[in-house]
Amino acid sequence: MKSINRQLIVCGSAIAIGLGGILTQSAFAAPTGGLPSGTGTGAAQERDVEAEFSENYNNGIAAYVSGDYAKAAKAFKKATRLKRRSGDARAYLGMSQFALEDLKEAQKNLEKAIKYETTITGAWEKLGMVHLKNGESASAQAQLDELEEILATCSAPCTNEYEIQASIDALASAIEGAGAEQSFLILPEPPRDRLYRRAARLVNAEDYEDAIEVLEGLVAEDARDADAITYLGYSHRKLGAYDVAKGYYFAALAIDDNHAGANEYLGELYAELGEMDKAYAQLAKLDQICPFGCTQYDDLKSVIDEHEKSTVDG
């Protein structure tokens, strides 16, 4: 189980949204993932970004509450471009995408929200729901276990106990219902799916060396698995092996030139190396792949913007 800031989650002022759309005024409190304070021109720019972020965040909340999930997702995408590591904005983006049945993007953003220490307990609930829809009952149960631990470790007075319990009840009910529907036919999870889940957990936990071992096994079984090859590149890049990572990205793109993840991560590699022309070329490629926008484009653009800003400030 990943180590996360339980105190921040369960005792802060932000609100969790459960299955019934529970919301209080504290949802409009400042979300996690804020910008550092400073002075001078840099501080003024940070205040401008902060103001734009808050406007998009609050617009997203208003749209989410009204049930306009497409508008909410659009607003929260803008917010996460401004603050890539805002756990709360990521949580609401993922929950909006879940409501729109975009399960792949919802899972990615909900997992990132939890990684970035969101205060929104609905992130665990909706991630569990995604796993249920994907037929991954064990993973859904793991999210329920996380929620129950959050409630158990909430120090008195537990200011959002009701919201945590609502998320627990909603996810527990969904798991029970899914179990009843599937009880007539219980199939074992394919070993390859189990290995994928293990690799994903290791990558999310930043245990890249062990992730590489699992991923290499997957690629040994299927040398044309562009997803596994891409994650091998990602893991090697995080360990600083840029040339090795680049080779894996090229291999994945040779299999699927439109693989969004490989294009994104290759662009991030170029940005880290300061090869900005190539990074922008990958961004342009993602713009072609995702004409209506996608998380991969947004994340690469954020990395490029951060690099450009650090270059100017430096």
C-alpha cells in the first residue's frame, strides 16, 4: 500500500464527492497542489497562474454539480495544464471522465490524483468503479480497503467522516452488486493481466527496477506489445537511462506510430534533454492523434511549458 498523507485527506477542509454527488461549500476551498509563493515578476506571474487556475477549477466544480460533465472535464483539463500536480483538480477531472464513460482517461487521472495526494475521497470510490467496469474486482476491493483505512485513521474530530462513509457505502454496494451479477460465472484472471496490474503498481510506486523485470517478462511473451515496451522506456527514463529509454520508445512507435503514450513520453524525454524542437514535434504529433484533446497531449504540453519557464527564469 502506498504511503499517502492521510491527515491531509481525511481532516482537511476539502470535500469528497460520493456516488450521490454530495457536495458542500468547502468544495470551493483552495485545492491541493498550489504554486510556491515568491516576490517580484516571478511572483506576479505565479499570481496570474493561480487566478486562472482558480477560475477554471471553480468553473469545473459548478459544471460538475450541475451535471454538465463534459463542461466540467474541459474546465478541469485547463486547470491541470496550469497545475499538473494538483491532486484535487485531477480527481475531479477523473470523476468527470468517469461520468462520461471515458474509463481509460478516468483511470489515469484518478490514479494521478491519488499519487498527488488529493483530498477528494471520491477519487478512490470512482477508481474502484472503473476497476469494476473493467472486470477487475480485486482492484476495486483494494480501493475500498483504502477508503476504510482513511476512515479508520481519521483523527477526531473527523470533519468529513460523512463524505468518506458515503464513498465507502457507494463502492461497497457496487462491488456487492457486481459480485451478484457475476456469481454464475467466475473466471480466473488471465496471468498476463495480473502481471500488467503488478507492473502498473510498481511504476506508480516509483519502483522502476522491479517494474522493468515484470515488463521484460511481458515483452518476452509478446514482442509486439507496444504498451509494455512503452512502459519499459518510461521506467528506464525515470532511472536516468535516456538512450535505453529512447530505444524502447522508438520500438513502440515502430509497432504503432500513433501510440499516444509512447509519443508523449518520447516528447518528455526530449524536453528533459533540452531538445525542444523534437519535444514540440512530438506535441504536434499528439495534436494529430488526439484531435479532440487527450491527457497525453495535456501532460506533454505541461512538461514543455515548465521547461520553457524554468529556462526563462534561469
